[in-house]
Amino acid sequence: MQFRTLQTIGRTWLRWKPSQYPTYYSFQRPASTTSSARFDFQSIDAKWHRRWKDAPNKPKRVCHGKSYILPMFPYPSGTLHLGHLRVYTISDVLTRFKHMQGFDVLHPMGWDAFGLPAENAAIERGVDPAEWTRHNIAKMKEQLMAMGASFDWSREFMTCDPSFYQHTQRIFLMLYERGLAYQAEAMLNYDPVDRTVLANEQVDSNGFSWRSGAKVEKIRLKQWFLRITSFRESLLTDLDNLAMDNRWPNRVLSMQRNWLGRSSGAKFRFQLTMSTGPSHLQRSVEVFTTRPDTLYGVQYLALSTTHPIVEAMARSLPELQAFIDTASTLPPDSKVGYLLPDVEGINPLALLKDQPEIVQKSLPVYAAPYVLGDYGEGAVMGVPGHDTRDHAFWRQNRGSESIPLVVEPPDTTDRFFQRFLQCDENDVPFIPRGILTPICGTFSGLSSSEASRLIIANLKEAGQHAEIAESWRLRDWLISRQRYWGTPIPMVNCKLCGTVPVPMNQLPVELPKVDESWLRGKGGNPLEDAEHWVNTTCPSCGGHAKRDTDTMDTFVDSSWYYARFADPHNTDLPFSPSSAETHLPVDIYIGGVEHAILHLLYARFMTKFLATTELWPSGDATSNKVEPFRKLITQGMVHGKTYSDPTTGRFLKPEEVDLSDPTKPKIRAAGEVPNVSWEKMSKSKYNGVDPTQCIWKYGADATRAHILFQAPIGEVLEWDEEKIVGIQRWFGRVWRVVEEITRLVSSPDHKSADLALSLPAIWDFSDAEAHIWAEVQRTIESVTQSLDRTYSLNTVVSDLIKLTNTLYSSPTTTNISPAIHYYAASALLRMMAPLTPAFAEECWECLHSSLPSSSYSRSLSTTPSNEQGERESIFTQPFPTLSPSKAISARRIQPCAVQENGKLRFAVEIPNPPAHLLEDKSEDKRALESWVLNELGRTVEGKRWFEGKGWSVHSEDGRVDRQDGAVGEGRKTEGKWKRIIVVKGGRTVNFVD
């Protein structure tokens, strides 16, 4: 495209109507392919944000039904981070795309407002948590609005508002009525810093709290649970439905399956002999194993430190009690054990006739921290020859004692196969299934599966307790929290009636105002001291009662919040059946993979429960296959550039690093080169980036496009602010393309023409027109697929940059119809609109600034003016769709053979060159040569070959940096040639040295 510039004092403007957009766009030098345009993006953002806000609500153009797109709502910490900006950019892009496709899109926003961080922050600052939370919400809402997202703020709510949590309490009571909410005493995880109970899921693999980082302790308390295990079968089997068509990522599905943890195996009962100890102690333990075929290899029994036998013996054994007390400080994989004195186990096989000596020996019994008290009955059988964990425990506690192998490979022919493990280089357990060894008596030679079946059958026949069974890792959901800032549990305790639910018509049970002494750091749960709140009347007998002072886990709020958005102003119900029928389930759900277990599992459970109630009668309650989220997109984390001291490893603050040359950072104090890495953004690493500052500096649209372009949405994004200049250059090219096409279509020769009627018939297209048309069609197809199916949003940006470059390099002086130019620019802007809404609006207004509505009333889009004379939003236009004609596709491709000194190196297909490049002029030959090289650079083979020759190929558009030409006395160097010969219209290219 040929551009004319107008030189003025101090700067250069594009010639076309310089007075119309002087505020938004200027250059410090004449426009070129490398000059960086300077836009006042803040003014553009402000203009269109105001225009969108003031736009009257008009009937939506709906032709494809409804769509519900939801990003995970944020916790109001007070500041958005780049992770927030990434997820909300993704959701906004998909929302705007669906809207332009003709869907009635629900895209709401709310606040996950309860939780320990707000409570702790309030205590630290001496303010009410409600006040602190509302202040943060107001601040974060401003930040969200600055990014140009199209949220439906009319549905906004916060979970700490009684109008919301009264329905959380209602759902709890519905669960209670069905027996799915219950109270039980249990040994629980206790966070000594936050002073609250944690679910197993909230304790990491090293025994630390996921929130405070404190070492978790074990205490026994009476707590409230939700019976999630009642839905475990459907929670597991319905994952298969979510796996269809890649609806949920495989990684998330795997994590869900592992957490549910269904294991198939058998239960056996081991008799115990005790020469001492209380007479009332049980004399047997039941164990579950997934490997019944290894029963002959049992060498010991291990009991959890909370097992009744261990706890009873600890009362008379101070050393055992001391061991139990220290067990909570050990890592979960610790292999320490305490040998219970005078207690021995008997292998159930020993009670069968004619059994080998290996099962006649008595078994030592240990108290072992690695045994989970809530796994089966808190007892395991140790088979060190066939389990890595058991092997490590045995070696640590029994030293060099030999270990029998009772299973061997099925195809072993080695008569010297080692059937006992010694402490040597071969001391490795045999894990796979196989056949039983001769040690196993009558079962010798049987396969593991056959031996398992017969061992169970024989024991049952002999009157022993043995049965096929399965075990689950999943445990009921502990929801009690001994903190203030959460949903109160709507139950009261009466001395006469016991535990009584609060009647539905008395909801919500609101949180009382906090005591000032608690805000000054008194500690504990202030609800216990709020006598005016705690003391109440029993709903059953009318007598004195006390409220339950625990509050609910905040995951209860987020387990159903998505449904509240369907009917956020309903005061009587969490949501109406009709709203559920209309909006649920969520079509696309977007959030971080760190919520793959807890939040998603709880939301699935709550959904399956709600589908059995009158709230959601169409939720497939019979088969209960309903799921909350049809499609799940998990975005990767955002990492920041991090500098650390190479000697100490200490993370360096920004002011400690000299970045005057960004390619060669130095530590200011020592002059050394720091270690540079990409790390998860955090305050302690000094690598955080404030997205508000990025938006202020570069504009919302450039920041959005940069986030999308830098990495696939499922991968880690390494935030590099320096690269945002590439997006700015792209915007500059788009603007110049739009202004030149605006000049062209509004010229006296074309201004009165109807662009739609003047569009040539496809078969009458010139080669140049066919090339543009084909590139537009290719881009529409690729972008639509990325936005609708693959969600490869980084390739959307790449495709749009390539189309921009095609239009930029297409001259307006040749035989290309203005209608083709207009059609291409219109399609480009409409495809850009979901990604860069304000900038696309500005370009759209410029494109139609001088065209009367009649000139495009029957065009590929219509843009009438509103009552103020302003052009209608680009979002009133349809998203581009593919032309049904295949004629252009058939004529746009040609083969290209690449030779080096006449020898064929590879052959690819490239587009036909535009007609003006085939004219017999020396400058056109040079232009054709550049055009062919760039098209080769866009192919995989060409890019690989050029880079192998030392040439660089731009990843964003395939452009090749030429290094050809004569070099030193006619000799070529790597990647450089004397001549590049293009013949047959680009069908053959010969590189000659």
C-alpha cells in the first residue's frame, strides 16, 4: 500500500484527514514498516468506554441461542495481578466473539469475598473485614473496567453479602434434610497460625497449610461434614463424559480421578495375639489391599497413630505417646515406626491346611505415621518384596533381614531367579503382577489374577473374613471453620432438643459486628464471645439455645456461585427452575489449573446434588450426569523475570539491578552479572507486575493482545514487557491500512458507488484481488476455528498480523476494486474486535467516517448512525464468515521448487503472486523476489532451510531478513548468495553463489 505523508512542524501525520484524529495518532518520523506509531490509547479507551456505557440497551441480534461464559470469580485482595488480567482477557475475547456470532451471551462478574486472608488483613489493620472487603472490591472493579471487559455488572454479587449467603445456608439445610450434612467427631488437621481446621485437600504433601504455610497439627473436634462420598460413583464415571471431545483437559481429569482414588482389591482380617495390654482391646485388624496375590509375602502389619489399639496402648506407654506426639511433625512419607511390644499378627493363610512355613511365622506390628487413619480401618499389611514404600519401611526398621519374593515375571526362564532380597545391589522390590513363586505352596505357578481369586475363595470357604472390595481415597467434605469471616452454619444447640436447624424463614443467620478487642489482635473466634448473637431460642421447643459458632469453608460458596448468576436478584430461592433451564450449565468455564481438585470437585458434587432437587428439575437427576461446566479452559500461570545474586541466591530488588542495557544486566553494588530466571510472580521475588500500570502505559488493547500472543493459553506466560512494541507496530500498520482504504473508498470516483454491488464476481477477480480475497478467507477460517474450537488465541493474533501485512503490501494503484479493499479491512477489524475492542472501534469509525450509509447499506456490514450522529459500534456487526465459493481456493496455490546452484533442495506450495509483481520491470522483479522469499519463510520447510543458512525469519509474519549479495572477492559466506533467480512467476527459485 502506497502512503503519502504531510510534513508539519515537528511531526508527520498521515495525509488522510489529519484534523479528524490528531489526538490519537502521530509519528515522530515518516511512516514506514518499522516506525513505531504513538497512540494516545488512554484517550481511545476513555472514548469507547464512555460510548459503550452511554449506549442505549437495544434488542440483541440473537440467531444462535444462549451462551454462558464464566471466568472464575476473584478473591478481592485489593489488586489485580497479571494472572487475573490473563483469565479475564480470555473470557472477554470469547464473549465478544460469541456475541458477534449472534449468541445471547451471559458473562457476569462477582466476588469470592469470604475467607481467611480478609480476616487476617482486617486484624492486622484493625478494621472490620466487611469494610476491608468492600473497599478492595471497589478498587478491583475499577481495574477490571479499565481493561475494557464486557462484564454484565447488573448480575454482580459478593459472597459476603447476606443476600447471597442466606442461600448458601438454605442449600446447607437442604443437604441436612437429606442426611448429606452431618456432625461427627474426628481427628482433624489444625492450622496453628490461622487457628482453624483444614480439609485434607488443604494440606500439602509435606504437611503444611496451603494458606498460611504453617505446619499442620492433629486435634480431635466435633465438626460439620458434607457427605460427598454419596456421589463418588457419578463423580468418577462422569469424568468420561467430560473427556469426550476434549471438553476438559486431560491433566485436570487425571487429577480428579487420582483424588477420588478408587482402588479395587480385597479385605482380609489378621488376628492379633497380645500378652499384655487392656483386655478390652480388639484382637484383630482388617486391612485392604489391591494385591491379594502378595498375601504370602506379608512381613509386618502397620497401624496408624490414631488407631484405637495404638491410642489405648499409649495410655500406659509414655514412649509410645511421645512417638505419637512427634509423628505430626514428620513428613507424610516418613518411614519411622514404633514396634508395639507384645503384639503379634497372624497371617490368615496360616489358618488354612498344609501351608508353607513362610506364613506360619508371627508378624511384628508397628505404629507408623505413613498409615492414614481414615484409609480403611487405619491398618495396612506390609509386603516389602512387592511395594516400594513397604520395602523402605522394612529396611529402616528391620535392617538387613532378607525379604521373600512371592511373585515373579511370567516369562522368566532363569532358574537362578532371585527369590529373596538381600541388602545388596539387587535389593529392589518386584512391583508388577506375574505368577506366584514356589514359596506359595498350592498357589505356586498361578497368575496374579487367578491366585487372587482363589486365595479369597479358599479363605472364605475356611470361615475366614475375606472378600472382594474397593477403597476410595475420597473422604467426606469437612466444612467447619473456627473463624469469623465466613457463612454462619444455620444450626443451634439446645440442651433438650440437641442440634436443631434454623427454620428457612429465619434465614439469613447474619454475622454480628466484630468486637473491637478482636480487631486489636485478641485472637480466636469472636463469634464465641458474641453473647447477644450466640444466645438464642430453640426453634423446636422455644427454650434457651446457642448458635453454632463455626462458619463454612469458603469452598461452599464457590461450589454453587455459578448458578446464582443465572438469577442473582431472587430473594426467595438460590435460583429459579426456569433460570436454571435457561442458563445452566456454564458453557465455557475459565480459570487456573491450581483449582483442578478442590473447587472443581466441590462444584461437581454440589451440581449433582442440586440436580436432584426442585431447583433444577431438568438437571438429569435420574442418571445424575449433569456437570456444572461443559467446557473447561485452564490458563497457565504468568511468570516474571527474576534476578538473583549468583553467590547467595538472594532475590534482587529492581533498584539493585542496572538495566541500562537490558541485554546485559548487572548488579549495581558488585558489578556482577545476576542469575536471570522466570519465576511465579510474588512479592518476595520482586518480579510482580501491576497490570494497571501496563494498561496506563500501553493501553488496554495492546496489553490484552500482548498477553494473548506471548504463549498458548494453557502454558506458562513469561511476561516480557519489552516485546509489547511488536503489538504497537501491528496497531500502527492496521491504522495506516484503514486510513488508506478510507481515502480510497471515499474518493470522488468511488464515493457514490454501492460497495456491495460493485464487488466483482469471484471468477472476474484479478490475480491481486484473488490473492487478497483468499488471504481473508484463510484468516477467517483459521481465526474462527481458534476462537470456537481449539482456543489457540496466540495464533489468532498471529493470523491477524499476517492478514494486516498482506493488506499493507497490496498497492491501491493497481486493478484492485475498492470494494475488495473495503471487504478485507472490514473483515480484519471485525476479527480484531473481540481481542482489541476499543482500537477496533476507533478503526471502524475511521473506515466509515466519510461513507454515507447508502454506500454500504447492502454491503458486507451495515453501520448506521445513532441519534447523535455517531457510527454504531462494531459489535453490532456479525463476525466474518467464510465465502461459500471454492473458486479462489483452487486458483491461489502454486508449487515452488527451491534450488541451490541448480540442485533441488525442497518443494512447497505458496500462493500465486499478485499480478503487479509479474510485470516485466526491474523494480518489480526485485519486489517479486522479496515476495516469494517471504512466502517461503511462512512455510515450515522454508523457515527451517533459511534458518539453517543463517537467515532470520520473523515468527509473526514469516518475513525473511535478506543477507544476500556478493561478499569478498566473489566468494559466498554461509547464508549469502551472489544471485537469487526467480523464474516462472515464482514456481522456481534458484540460489546461486
